[in-house]
Amino acid sequence: MLNETHDPALRSWVVGAQAPDTDFPIQNLPFGVARRRGDDAEPRVGVPIGDQMLDVVAALDAGFVGDRDTDAAVAAEACRGRTLNDLMALGARHWSALRLALSRLLREGSAAAAALDADPVLRRRLLVPLAEVEPMLPASVGDYTDFYASVHHATNVGALFRPDNPLLPNYKWIPIGYHGRASSLVPSGTPVQRPSGQTKKPDAAAPSVGPSRLLDYELEMGFFVGTGNAQGTAIPIAEAESHIFGLCLVNDWSARDLQAWEYQPLGPFLAKSFLTTLSPWVVTLEALAPFRVPAYERPAGDPAPLPYLEQAGDGGIAATLEVWLRTARMRAADAPAVRLSRGSFADMYWTIGQMLAHHASNGCNMRPGDLLASGTVSGASPEARGCLLEITRRGADPIQLPDGESRTFLEDGDEVTLRGWCERAGARRIGFGDCAGTVVG
Ligand code: MN
């Protein structure tokens, strides 16, 4: 549902929020956690606005969020910790009230704008340049689950291993997923240490141990559970979205050589668990309301979702997602990054609501701050393949880069940046901010 916070005509007194290409206009207002660089400053809950970050608790303490005990003030009070978990646990009514209060605070002509004009010290307490903060993980993630929700990705990858039978028979009935590793989630910018592990060449008699040679990225969207469910109860599909706080970009770094040897019969393990990168700002579902679209249209002949997965309304999200690569040689030559792919999150076979409802359908309790990720976002066209395994067909078709280099998988010094944004006529463009990591040997 759209409300006054989505009005494309809204302008902020934070000048950078008007830049046409900013990810963070006043219509976005995502939440994250960051601390000022260069000192031992405490992590603070922040909301990026243009090229600045609003300190939510500083705004509350300055009296700009509303009277005590209002939903907005209670929600801002929950931001005193070092994570978003307490805010996530409050639920959609409180998230929405805080968003509205922050939108009004940041609008041109607000009382806060006048007060801060007259008080530069207070202004510096409330607003920090984004260039001066170090983003951290937005939440303490108790559990992390990774899905496999792109039928294009599943088909492309399946075809590499089973050319005659790429898609397994369960795929169109059940959102496939596996339990990931929460401890190795890191914020954007964290170096990506190349993992070592067991690999076995097809013609070798025994495996060997060493650094992965087939290191890959996976372009994914993640979503955070807000309010949870009691163990033994399900989350009905009609209520699933009200349990979702918001979305961020996820890079599920993957060692394909480790994966090929270890994955049967229980699925991914050490090939994935070494590190997963998140973009630091969580874009709320409410901010994404103008960009909701019908769920992916299943081709004729595909089964309809079973009743517990049958979702009314627009289950899809029209977000454009890109992968950019900058090698060490490109950095040394001051050459720009090159785009490797562009796809849309609207092309996913399963929606975020279906993934969450399915996850809880056996009575599994979800908790505030749990992270679910979509799986690699790939589309029907070759330009929309969200990992190198698909783009290079497991190394058979190397990518030629503009400077003469080529790639089958990632090399040391390669920087991979995921970008995502939503845009349509009649709405203000909003973005997710970068999700970046550089491979180190
Ligand atoms: Mn994945």
C-alpha cells in the first residue's frame, strides 16, 4: 500500500538526497548499523539519506521522532542496541511508524531542518557523511538459509551436470533450500579469503587438498525475518510478508571445485560456508511497495502452487540486479569495472513470501534477524546469468575482458560488486547500495 512516504515529489533538506542517481532518496530510508571510521566509536543504527547517514537514536534523543510511547518513538528506542534485531522484532506497525517519522523529519521545511540549521553541533551528531562510516552487519543473524528460487539458474546449472534432465522433479513443487552458515556473514567491503579444501579431478584416483581454483560469486537477494513464529506453528502464506522486515543484496561466494566433490548426498557445505557478503542497508518491504509486480508467470503445464504456497496479490519485486568485475590489473590501470550481467528479481520462480511460508510450514520457528536468501538470480537471457558457473559454462567459455584479460572463475585481486535498484515511471528510483568484496589469496 502506498502512502505519503512514497510520494515521488518529496524532497529532503539533505542536499545529496536529490541527486538523480543516489540509491538513498527520502523515499527509500533503509536501515543499517555503522560506526564512524578511524576511532573506537560505538556502532549506531543509521538510515542513509543521500550521501549522509542519519543517526536514529541521536534523532530520538533530540526530540525529533515524536513523543514517548508513540509507535515511532518506541521503534526508535529499539535502535539503541548494536543491531536491528530489537526493531525487527517489533513488527510492521512500528517499522511503518518510524519510517513515517523519519520521512517527516528529513523533508524540506521540517522543524528539524530549522533546528539543525541553527545548531551545527547537533547537526553533526545526527548526520554523518556515508564516506566516514564503516558499515557493519545489520543484524545478529541466528540462522541463515539459502534457497534456489530461480528456475533459470536451476535449469542452467542442472544442464551442466545432467544435460538430458536438467530440472529435478521436485523443483516446481517445493522451494529448494539448504541451511547456510550464519557465523561467516560479513558486510560489504570485507576481503574474501580464497578457501582451501578437498577437490577431486574426475580422472584422479583420490582427492587432494589445496586452494580452490574455481572460486565463483552468486548474485542473490536476501531478506530478513522481522517478527518470528512459535515453534510448532506455521506462517500462513497470507501473513508471510508481514513477517519480513526488508531486503539486501547477498553474494554467496562459492568454491565450485569443493562443491562438486562434497555436495552429494546432503548438499552444499564447505564450498559455501567460508564467507557470504551482505550489502549493509536493509531496504524495507514498505519502501519497495511501488515496485511490486505479479509473481513470475508459470509456463502452461507447470503445476499450480499447493494451497499453503498459493499467494494472493503481487508477490514479485521488480528490482534490477547487476554484477560488476574489476580485476587487479584494471585497478592498476585506473580502468573502470565491467558489467558481467544484468537480471531482474521479478524473474524468480518462488516469491519471498512463498520461501518464508515454506520454511515455517513444518513448524520451524523463525526468529527476528534470521536471514533467508533467494539463491542465484538468473533470467532467461544469457545476459542475465548470475554466476560464473553459468556464464562460462563451468569454464568452457571464458569471458574476454576489455583489457585483454580473460576469466573462467575468480582470480586473486578480483573485486566483485553487486548492485540493485528499483525504478518505474511515477515513482522515485531507490537502490540497495553496493555489495562488494575483493578476493585475496
Ligand atoms: Mn546460493
